[in-house]
Amino acid sequence: MIGLLGPNGSGKSTILRMIAGYLRPTAGQVRVAGFDVVDQGFEARARVGYVPEDVPLYTAMRTREFLSFMGRLRGVSRTDLGPSVDSVVERLSLQSVYSTMIGKLSRGFRQRVAIAQALLGRPALLLLDEPTNGLDPRQIIELRETIRRLAGEVAIVVSSHVLAEVERVADRAAILLDGRLLDVLPMSRVPPGGLEQAFLQLTGDGEGAAPLGRRPA
């Protein structure tokens, strides 16, 4: 799992939209499982599950109805639809709200439903844009554990401006600033003081900050 870290406006959401095929790159290429997101968009999108920061959920639908609807949109066959929905319900621990109207769910459960629909069709890559925004502390802890568990099943790219969350779940952290990739840090390379200090060193924010590997003059 890789975490995209950066202040607001650094390009985190833009990168995820390009990978998901919702935004055309102005330069360079984006490939998913070897497929170009522009020239082979259908094949690339079929391998991506995407959860934007503000997920459009149909609040007048029940959880099971919404997941079945999204499964059909993602091209899951009629034969596989039932087992696929059952699988994501179990993986996201949605059994207790399976028949509940989405409009009556807590924000934490809505976020789980959003992730569940993104996993329909068995994507190779799951994109999560600021998944803990608006959640209370207990919901954050529960979602964090869910993301950790899913990381054993699917490649995940998660964006956040909360350094501690990325530090807790990611194997690597990509530091962004003003649309530029400054560095990709394996957690094993994070210096004493944690990811916060590494971020300050790379971005030059904070008193005495300097790029990694260099000391202030």
C-alpha cells in the first residue's frame, strides 16, 4: 500500500482521478496492469476500484440494492453478482446494515459501502481519496483496520493530508507538493521523529527544515 501525502492543492486527488480514468493526463502516461488509461481506457478502468472523497451514494436504496446496482454497472455477470455482493459485504462487515437504507447509515458505514462497491468486479487496484475525512475517532480506527486487512488482497493507493494515518497503514509514502513528486519513502527509511519530520524536511516547511539526506547550514 502506498500513501499519497501533501497539503491541499498538492495534486493528490488529481493523480487518483487520472489513474481512475476520470481525468486525462496533459503529459506523460498512466498505466494500470499494463493498460494505458487513455488508449485502453475500458481495460484500465475495469481493473480499478475508486472511492472519491465525496462518494455519490444513492440514499434511497438499501445497501444490498445499491451494491447489486453497482455490480451490474461494473459488468459483473448475473451469475456472479450474488456471490460478489455477498463477498464484499463480508469483507467490509456490512451484514448488520445489509437491508438498511443508505440514507440512514452512519458516515462510517457509508464509507464502508463506498469501498465495498469499489471492490465489485475484483479490481487489481483500489484508490481511496481521503477515506477518513469526517469520521469520528472510533470510525477512523475501524476503517483503518479494514484498509489494513484489504491491503493483503488488493494493491491500494490512499491519499491523505493526515500524516499519522498514512504512517499507520502504508508501506510507502509518496510526498507531493505543488504537483511535484518530491520522494517516495519506504517506512523503513522514515527517520527518527516519524513521517512528520520527513515531510517537513522534504517540503521545506517548518523551522530548520531541509531535504532528506542534508542538514541545514
